[in-house]
Amino acid sequence: MSPTRAKKPAGQVALVGAGAGDPGLLALRAAELLGRAELVLVDERVDEALLVHVAQDAEVVRTPSAEAQGPALVAAAKDGRLVVRLLPGDPYSCDHGPKEAEALLKAKQRLEVVPGVPATVAVPGYAGLVLGSPRTVARLDETVDWRALAGAPGALVLETVASEVGKAASALVEHGRKAETPASVTAGGTGAEQRTVLTTLDSADADVSAAGLSGDVVVVVGDPVKKIAKFGWYESRPLYGWRVLVPRTRDQAGVLSQALRGYGAIPVEVPTIAVEPPRTPAPMERAVKGLVTGRYLWVAFTSTNAVKAVREKLEEFGLDARAFAGVKVAAVGETTAQALVEFGIKPDLVPSGQQSSEGLLADWAPYDEVFDPMDRVLLPRADIATDTLLAGLKELGWQVDDVTAYRTVRAAPPPAETREALKGGGFDAVLFTSSSTVRNLVGIAGKPHDTTVLACIGPQTAATAEELGLRVDVLSPRPDVATLVAALAEHAAGREGELPSAARRRKLAKAARR
């Protein structure tokens, strides 16, 4: 009897819609499949930002927008791979989606379809257009029945390109729509640089041209346009259109950039600090041993990087948060405290007032030889940290093991275009989150332009900026990222109606190119 041949595992293909453009609109199921996929075939029209969900070891292939990938998908599925085909918009609204689905089903391969939010739904919502019902949605091409569109009840939602808006408006008027009917034209919908132009059918061609809109647009025709001022939110956010430079360590920039995007800003991340291990591991190894053997009554954390360094060292020795059993833990602020909570440790002490070394010292009790079983504190921190906390704890009677948990080194200079933009006023704001980010940014890229708004996370950072001859416009009332970004947004709201300097120059440059 011949041996049974092992079958290849069954493959699967998911046709996933990327939606209208904003990565935040991606379906949860789509993100899950992208994270599990072994192969991702990405239509070249899909924004790179959507690939953040893809696993590092997955194969990613960009495909031409003019070519369907049915044979490649079938072959990969037969090879037993989990494949995601990422298409713009909705899979079945995209030209290739139905063809690729048909090829897979004909070949008897497993298929899943994950819809994407279509531009005709997402873009009007982001533009502040309450469409109501009835409405008519159409993609403009050579098969359009203009008479039917012009006579359709309710709002019209049309997908086209900016260069065709004038022809479409004229055709609607020619077939019965009133010339003064209000219309809106939105380019870059749901993206960081979305722009909406309000017009009428008889002025649409001139207004779209004057605004310099290009590429794909969504046009809304009808009464909903009259209420856009009431419901508009996306382009009304206080930092909308601001280009903000984020000088941070590589692993920390994402949190700050996410907060900025929530207020409508366009963050540009420039690493100025690289975090590296200590030159010699012995002090940290002794600290971990002391932590486990009961040498310390307290461990004080002054940054999320310190939490990360200690956590990684513990895990290197096969230990976890249980190593802190019987040890009291202090955190300099809420952000550091949150990093500890994520590690499984609830801090015993967080400043009740100012979130800084001074604030922590204000709440830290002096050593009491009667009530405190030992007098030793572990202070794991950066090699360039200030001595405020160290000196203060010693004054309170504590013995401190000051251990270098990580080193901060200056990152490589950013690209020439970034340096030129910084010095020439190409950024609307720069956010500084530590004294070292100020020094390092100036060192690797130069000083920001005088018109650029500078925001600092705390007094020490502001003092460093002023020492280097910089003007501080915004000082965060609390030393955390969320409060810093909120303070910048409040500053921007005070300039409502005024374009930030860099945005104004970009608009003038675009007008000059026309």
C-alpha cells in the first residue's frame, strides 16, 4: 500500500478595502487580517500609512493600478498562504475587485471580502455635509446619464477628478439644474491636507481652478452644502494644515504625532535623540540583583525610557514585575506611571502637583530610621540626567544608587530639505519635549525660523531654548505630551482665521505655480 501524500495547507485570500484614505477608517477585521497575512498585494494607489498593520516578516508587493492580480492571488492561495489584497476604497467598487473575486471562486479557493468605507460616504462626512435622504451617488465617466442625474431628487454625490468638475457642472445646468445650485468640491478627502471649496454650478470651474485643486475629488450638489458651516469639523480643527516638527526619539515620536493628528496637524518626525544601552552593563546587572535580593526600599523612575530599560534588563534575566514585590515605586509623572502600569506595576508615589523632579521631591517623605526598614533608593536614569532628584533625596536622608539605565546620543542630521524647511520657515511649529531635544535639534538642523511657533513641555526645556536664543511661545502647564499638544492647539485657536506662516507661504507658492 503506497503512503498517503501530505496535502498542502489550505490557503485563503482576503480582498480588503483601504477605504477613503484615512488609516483610522480601516475596518477592525481588515487590520486583523493585515497583521496575520503572509503576503500582501497592495494596489499602488493605496497610502503607505495603511501598511502599519502588516507584520514585519510579511512579504509586501506593490502592484500597478492598471493590472488585476487574479492569477497571482490564485497561485498564492494554492500554495497555502494567507494573502491580503489591499485595494483602494471598497473592493467591489474598485475595478479589479470583482474580477479577482471571480478568479478565486472559479479556482475554488477560500475568499473573504472586507468592505472599505467608500469616498462618497467618508468624504462628505469629513467635510461637514449632512446628506440625508434621498441622495444619488455616481462615478462620472462616459456612460453618465446627465438628464437622469440632473433630475434626481435630493443631493448629488459625484466622484470625478478636479479637471472635470467644470464640465460636469455645465452638463448638470444644461440638463435642468439651476445655475445657482450650491456645490462643494473636496480634494484629498479624509487626508491630512483635505480641502473643500464652496461654490455654485455656474462658478465651479473658475473656483476649483482658483483654489488649485487637483486629483480625485468628491462633489456634492444641493441643499446640504448650505449647512456646511454648521456641521464642518475636520477642516475647523485648531491645528488644521499646520506642519509641526516633532523632534523625539524614534520609539516615542508616534505618541506625539498621533496627538497632533487629532487636532488636524501634519506631524513631521525628526529623530534627534537615539537611546542606547549603557557602555558597561555591570551597574544595571548589580541593580537588578539588588532589586531581587531586597537591597532597596524605593525605586524612582524619571522617564518612560528608564521604565523600558529596567523592564528589558529584568526580562533578559527571565524576571518580570514580580521582582518589585515589597519595593515601593515612584514615578515622576503620569506618562511614566502609565508605562509602569503597562508593565504590571502600580506606582506608590506620583507627584500631586508639578510633574517633575521638584514635584516628586515635594511629596517624598524624609528617611525615618524608626518607620523605614532601610534607607536605600534605586535611581535608574539617563547618563545626562540632571542631579535635582539625586541631590534632593540625599538631603532627605536617603542613600541613592544612581545607575545609568540608558544613554542618550545625538541622532544623525535630517535630510537637507528638512533642515532648509526648519531654517526657512517651512514648519508652523516645533514641539520640544526635553532640554536634550532642543540642543540636539539645533545641533543637527539649526535654529527654527523666527515665524515658527515653539512649544516646550516644561520650564527646564523652555530655559534651555531661551539660552540658545530661541523664543518660547507656548509652555505646557503640565509636563506630558497630551497637555503640550493641547496647549499648542489653544494657542492656535487664539489665531483663528489667520493662516500659520508656513501654510500661508504654501498657498502663495501654489498660486504662483498656476
